[in-house]
Amino acid sequence: MNNTMTDKNRWIALDFFRGLTIASMIVVNNPGDFRHEYYQLGHAKWHGITFSDFIFPFFLFIMGVSVAISLTNLLQKGVSVNMIYRKIIKRTIIMFLLGLVISLLVYPATGGFRVAGVLQRISLVYLFSSVLFLNTTMRGQVITGVVLLIGYWILLSFTPVPGIGKPSLEPVNNLVSWFDRKFLPGMLYDGDHDPEGILSTIPAFVSGLVGVLTGQLSVRISDKRKLINSLWIAGIPMLIAGLIWQYNFPLNKNLWTSSFVLVTSGTAMIVLAIITWFVDVKHVRFGVQPFIIFGSNAIASYMLSFVFLYLVFAPFFGSGNTLNSLMNKLLLQIGFSANFSSLIWALLYTFLCYVPVYFMFKKRIFLKV
């Protein structure tokens, strides 16, 4: 879902932030060699946080902002609530089904089928955020977010894991992983755990909800300088609270812990404030347009990043000789380190995904759900 403000009042920083997040997602998801990548471009194995771990919650946050702006516009235009609900349900179903399509693309030879996934979680967070926006005030949304984060902390910190007999946040032996093994249909991403599973989607709702609150602030505060101040005032305490909470409830993307939600959401607000200052207040435009183009077709960009895998990993040059393997060999022969070669490939692959999106933008073709 894209930002739907009028062109005169368009929040260009939000468009830029969306495109930057999508491009970053493609880069970290497609290294030249997963055995060789810079630490910050890989996900934390368990507890901890890296640059890569911020990307998915950033996207949920941005989606929440867009939900508040677009639904406000629809309500102001006099669109009936029933019609809005039909749009919400339609978009939710389409996004979930597109996630299942990606599962078919990624796991065709494994003999299994993964029901959980990134787009599936995005669709559920979108549904939750939209329904909550239509039925509660900002105060009610804040209370809902606090209750969900504290409730999730209580659930994981004080509920004994079946078979273990005590609460645990360790890999495999935790309530989230156990619950997914027990109740989540289809294969799990890591066999014993799925980072987009059932229980961990509960705090992910709050990642989108913080975006909804931010979107409502942007509607109420038209002056971008005042909006930036509000983002700082809300984002910094949220970030600090998460950093403190991690000592009791560690930062963990796999579990999507409450401290992880606060740190990533607070950081998202701060990053958006900084980008807004440069792009919307100081009107910096250098390097902005490519990311706006990426963000204008976020779903298409993400889908293409999976479709093109068939191109770059196809054995066009003989058995075992793919475009990916040949490029990695060439970069290593030139003298680049394994990690840097892997990064160059990721950037080139991201550019490959950008090319069709660029032509779609020029033709005013936008994949909307």
C-alpha cells in the first residue's frame, strides 16, 4: 500500500523510506554466497540484532503509516465503512495468497510447503492494523499495543514450555517454537522453528500499530518540522525503553520479542524523522528517485526478487555453472574478498530487480493489492 496523500502534501520521505527498505530487503536476502557475508547483512542467529533484523519491522511500520493515511483519505472522501472493509479483506487475502505463491517458488523441490512467510505476516498485520484503526482512538491503540507487548512478555517469561517444564527463551526449546511445531500447518522455515510463526505474529501486530499511530500524527500535523519533533519525542523514549527491556527480555527477531518491537519501532520513527528533514524540509533530491521508484511497486519488487532466482541459478553454462557461481568466481579472481564479492553480487541482483520496476514506473504501471 502506497502513501496516498495529494501530490501537494505528499510525504516524499515515506515513499523514499519504503523504497530504501525494499531495496535493503533484496540486498540482505540475496548475497552471492550465504557462507560469506558481512555480519550486519545477515540475521542474528538468536539473541541480538543486526542491520538486517531492522528491515522487516521497518516495512511493517511503513505499512502501518500508509494504512492510517490511506484509510483517513477514504473516510474523508465519504467512502462507506462497509466498502472499506471489503477493500481490506480483499487486500489481506491477495497478499496472503501471494505469500503462498512465493512458497511455491522457493520450496518446489523440498517435498514440503511452507504456509507461514513474510507476505503472510504482512497481510495479517495489515488486517489487524486496519481494523483497529477503524474501531479505536489513538489512546485505545496505544493501550492495545502496551497490553500486547506486556502480555507477550508474560506469556514467554512465565509459561512452562511443554516437555521442558519451565519457561525458556532458548532455540527450539521455547514456547513460540513449540507452538508452531504443534499447530502451524506446513513445513517450518528452520525445521524446528519458524520466524514468521503464529505466536510471534502477536507482537508483530504492534510493529504495524506504531506505524498507524505515526500515520495519524502525520495527518494531524501538516507542518513537517513539527511532525519531525513529534517523531523524535515518541521514537527516542521507545528506543531507550527497548534497550533497557532487553536485559530482561532479549532482543530477538526470531521470537519478535517486545524489546525488539520497541527498539525497531523507535528506530523507525527516528529514521523517518531524519529522512523527512532532508527530503521534505531541506528538499534534498540527490539519490532519492531510484528508491521512490522501488517503493512505488513494493510488492512487485519483492516478488521479482524471487522470480529472478530461477534466472541467476539456472545452469545455462553447464552443470554447476550458473550466473551466480560464475560471477562469484570472477569477482574472487579479480582479487575481491569473499565477503565483498558476496555484497557486490547482492547489489547487482538488486539492480536487476530494479530494471523492470523502473520501466513499470515510466509506464505508470503499479501492482496494487
